[in-house]
Amino acid sequence: MQEFSVSYRIRLLQTDEGWSVSCLDLPGCHSQGTSRDEALANIREAIALWLEVEAEEAGVKHMETLDLTL
């Protein structure tokens, strides 16, 4: 069986206030967190929301996110 996934490049930056993270492949897709793990969880959510908004603006009527194994 073969699994397919989409990978996104991200950049994590640690500052005195915590972690900031940007998805380099999706313009304007950024997030942050007080810990590295929180920042990673938040960017996953931000990427999903970014893709939803992009789909809406493109006129997509329905979108689903599924794990599919072939």
C-alpha cells in the first residue's frame, strides 16, 4: 500500500516571547505558540484554515479532508 501526503515547509523562530511559525508555501499563513509543540499544533490549524479560505474564494462548494490509503 502506498500513502500520499502533502508536505508544507515551515519556519520556526524562537524569541523571548515564545515561538513564531510561518508556512513558507502559503503566503500570509503564520501562527505562534508559547512552546515549540504549541506553535506546531497552531500552524497545522492555520494551514487547514488557510486552505479552507482559499477553496471558498475559488468557488469550491464542498471540501473534505480525509486520510486515504491506497
